[in-house]
Amino acid sequence: MSASVIDLVATEARFGAHNYEPIGVVLSRGEGVWVWDTDGNRYLDCLSAYSAVSQGHCHPKILAAMVEQAHRLTLTSRAFHNDQLALFYEEIAALTGSHKVLPMNSGAEAVESAIKSVRKWGYEVKGVPDGQAEIIVCANNFHGRTLGIVGFSTDPETRTHFGPFAPGFKVIPFGDAAALKAAITPNTVAFLVEPIQGEAGVVIPPAGYFTEVRQLCTANNVMLVLDEIQTGLGRTGKLLAEQHEGIEADVTLLGKALSGGFYPVSAVLSNNEVLGTLRPGQHGSTFGGNPLACAVARAAMRVLVEEGMIENAAKQGARFLDGLKDIRANTIREVRGRGLMLAVELHPEAGRARRYCEALQGKGILAKDTHEHTIRIAPPLVITSDQVDWALERFAAILTQDFS
């Protein structure tokens, strides 16, 4: 690293809370699938800001929408109407088939909002006794970092010394429909689950799992809440990951790619039954649904569809997955993925995945490790076949090395 980069990293360490451990690169520019560091080195971004930059870095049409709106009106609060919110509602509802929309900012806010909404529905519509609502979640889940959410995490690192936590959550294994059936009681209001567990290492449930989950939730009057904050908006090769099994959630959570990486935008999508329980003053957000966010999200959704990014994710994801599976390396335990949401899990004896990510950086690839031995791979959905092949050559070179 150059002296200026070392100074920036040292300054960040001196003044910032140490709640992240980033790879040793300081980025200053991005375009499409590429990012550049302060020394001018170019990297293929295989993280996409945890899928927030699905449309590619600094997409010109989203940028233009943001600049135009920023010149007109940025924030009014929801104390007044603005001329972008209704259009955002209309367009996201048409895209996803939703009936009601609750705009928020971060993904974690969307999760918290959904928890509040399904509990309220449970008390006022389903008739659960006050204070007894239960929500079922899965082991190794990741739904955000708020106090309410980490209370039902099974990762000790996210929970330790942050309690006490709110009650009302049951944890079951992911991908086990029988466990869900056994956990449901008359007080169960919702099952909150990721279609694919991203932070856990791109864990994909067995085929037919969500079909059975949908049937169980319907039979027991339980709201199926799908956290599609990472999987949604084309990441898995479908608009929503639920479409791989032809089901529909009662509540769908979107974020990250909803703004193409320009601005924090999230949304709770549901039906009149759930979101219809909210009354003025019972829930809100100063920035939620602001005109700048709505204009950016509208452009982000538009380019996703008009430029064929969802179809490209399916095509290039299959190419990337096949290429990774063709790498013959003793270090690899398993390769898995759907669309452009991929992972390479290493044998424990191969060493920590971070060492491989640091080596990939030297080859011009930025990827991120998770759960010690897994490399997550999630490039922007605009990646081309040539770029996939270029990346595969470098993954092969690094994965065939032994860093143990």
C-alpha cells in the first residue's frame, strides 16, 4: 500500500469504531463491475456491496435521476405528500404484484417494520392474546444488526453483551419443513426467513422446501415473511427468489439493490390485511419514502428490467457456477449458488477464507469471506461472459494454492 493509503487506513482505525475488518484496499472510484483504488489499481467487484450495487457502480441512468431530483426536492418528511412517492408505490407494486407498500430506509428497518406489522395483525386480526405473539425464525439467520433482530440471531458474535433481548421468537433449523410444522402454535403470527441464507454462506434449502412452507403457513393462518433484501431484484436470476418455487409470500422485504447502491431505500411489501392494521402515528420514518429515495428507486427498478439484468444474472450465474465447479482443487469442499449469488466453501484444513480473498485482491478480484471458510461471490448483474471467464481464471489460480 502507498503512504497515502496507509495514512487513510490508520486515520480510519484511529477515529472509527472497530466494528468492521475490511480487506486492505482503499477504493475511490467505480464503474459497472469495476472499482479502482486510490493508487489506480482496478478490481472486479465480486461483492457488490452485499448485493446493493446489483445494477453496477454509478449506473448513469440512476445517477441522472438522483441528480435531477436532488436539484428539485430531497426531503419533506411524511407530514406532507410529495410527487414521487405515489409513482414509486405504483411502479413497485406493478413490478412485484404487491397490494400495499411501506417505504423505509435500511434493510434492518424493513425487518423491524415487518415484525411490528405481523404482530399487530396477529393481535387485531388473528386474535392472538395480547403479548403472546410468536414469530418463527431460522438458525444461522441474518436479518440485520438492530437490537430487536440480533436478539433472535444464533451467531454468538452478534449477540454477546448486547442483551437483554425481546421475547417472542422461536428458532428452528433452516430447510426443515417438519421443524416448522412442529413449531407452529395458535399464537404463531409469522415465519420470517431468507429464501437463501446469504450471510451464512449462500445456503440453499432443499428443493420443494418453500412449497411446503407456503402450504404450512396457509393452513395455519401464519404470515410467510420472506427477507429478499439480498436475494431480491434479480440477484438469483429471478425478480424474486420465491419465484424459483412458484410461491408468493404474504410479506416481502426489499432493500439494497432497490436503489442501485446510490441511497438507502427499503420497502415492506404486503397485502391490505397486514399493512392495513397500521394507523397514523403508529409507525413511521423521517426519511422513509422521501422524494429523492423514490426517484432513485424508480430508476433502479427501471434499468433492472429494461436492460435485461435479471435474465443476465441467470445466464452469467450458470456460467460462473459451472466454471467454479470445474476448478479441481483440494482446497474446495463445495461450490453452490443460484444466479449471481455464489459461494465457494473451503475445507477447514485449507485455512481461513480471508487469506484467499486477500490473495484474490492481488489478482484484481474483490470478494468477501464469511463464516471462516466460505468465499462469497456476488458481482453486479451487468457482468459479461468475458468478465466471468476472466474472473474464473483468477479464482482457479488462487484456489489451487494451499494457504494452510
